Amino acid sequence: MSAKLVVLLLSLALVLGCAAQLPREEVPELYWPLPPEKPRIKFVDLIIGSIDVTGVRSGKFKQLLFGEEPEVGFLKPSFVAARDRVLYITDIGRVHVYDFKRKEYRAIGGRLLTPTGIAVGPNSVLYVADSSRRALYIISPEGKFTEIKGFATPGGVALDEKRGRVLVCDTKKHQVVVLDTRGRRLFSIGRRGRGPGQFNFPYDVAVDKEGRIYVVDSGNFRVQILAPNGQPIRAFGTVGMVPGTFARPKGIALDSQGHIYVVDAAFGNFQIFDRLGRVYLAVGTNGLAPGQFQLPAGIAIDERDRIYVVDQMNRRIQVFQYLRHQ
């Protein structure tokens, strides 16, 4: 081995050792609402690429020394699902999988072209809509794809585990399609219109523990709440520029206490409503900094009340915590 090569390897080892000891960039202390009000939402972190789950040793220095593949980032992330410390993000041509338990990153591609809505069930079974394929895919943990056709433009997806149902917003058909977990169609809800139980380009859907269905009726600038059989219960929201109204509503999710979170791409925030649709907090503004968004889209809340928001044009996921015990 030449002297130059020895020096190079020693230098790389020194740099690697120093890099492994570098402290992580400090997370800013951001809370909503502002003091003196009691904080309810805390900013936790940003996720920008695969290194956020695998750690610094899987970054650029390891690539240089061992010729590994570069860090994987986002192109145009869309929707997100979270379960048991595993995060799933749909993106152009793939689903990013961040397994924070095992500190592993992987991607699911295969048949996917433009995956949109996503839900994760028991045993890590995935339900992924693809707007270009006009299909819903059921993806087993082993990577087997089952294709369910018959959609126009499938968007948001939700799983009702208790009733064994999968709900899919078929945006251009202006309806919500209800299937069983094997993909067999049970019934559809809605048609185009402005009345109760009617939709105008529904974007996303969520389900609570009682089976109530929450639909972002984006073209009508509202959220509709439906019974498990699809009968309308109530709606809230209207077009506007103040809290409690919507300009471009997108993703929807529920926390453990039944609060309703609705992302608005135009406002650059997510708003939080109670069960009756009364707004009590808005989080975020348009911008580049933590707690700011550029065209946010999907949202998911896990069993720990961690909130994951797709910050689409900033190509990242922002992570927040609902402070339910404070």
C-alpha cells in the first residue's frame, strides 16, 4: 500500500470519527399557541432524507469510503401514513419507508407511477392509491401487489380496522368508495354537488374509532362528517381567509382525543377543530423555516399523537407533537 493511500485512509477515518461525534443540529423551540396561553402543539423535527432514519454513518463520508448509494431525498411527496414508529410517504414513483425502530430506510416502487393516498394496516399491509394507474394497490409485507381497478383519480385513503374497510376518495368521480380489506367494493358515497353527502373534488378522508367518516370536500371548502353507512351528520367550513375557513384544504387526520386536523395549502398551515367543527388553533404560515410550509398536502397522526405533515414544495416532512397532558 502506498504512503499516499495510507494517508488518505487515515484522513478519512479521522473525518468519519469526528463526524460521528458531531452533535445534531439543535431543534428550535416552537410552540402553539404562543405564551401566555398553554402550549398544545410542539415542533419536533424535520425529515428531509434517508439519513434522518439511518444516521450520520450512512451519509456522505460512508458513501465516499465504501462507494454506497447516496442519501435518498424527496421529489414531490404527497401523502403520509404512520404506525408503530414506521413512516410511509408517497412520492413520485415510490413509497419511502422510514423504520425508526430498526433505523432502516427502504423504498417501494414496482408498479407505482404517481402514488397518492396511503394507509397502513395490521402486519404492515399497505393500501396505496395511484392516480396515474387509476388503481388502489394492496401491498403485502413481502412486496406482493394486488391491483384494484375502477377508479378515475384516487386520492386520499383511510382504513377502518374495526369494520374491515378501506375508504378511498375518488376525486374526479366526486365520491368516496368503500371496500373491504381485500379490495372488494362494498358501496360508494356521494355524487357531485353542494348538498349534504355530495362532494366537489374530495381530496382526503379519515375515520374515527366509532366509524365516522371525515371527508375534505375541497371544492366546497368544507369538511363533511358522515356516519359509517355514509349518511351525513354535519359539515363545517366555508371559503375565506380567516381561521375556521378554507382556501385550499388538503389532508385530514384525527388525534387520540378526536380533534380534527385539516391542512390548507394556500394558508401554509394546518388548523385544528373540535368534534363540532369549531376551530381553536392554527399552526404554521407560508415560508421556509421550521413551522412554515410551502403547499403542504398530506397529514398523519400516530398512536403517540405525533403529527406528520407533508411540506410538499419544501420537499420535507415536518413533525409536531400534540401535548395532550399539558
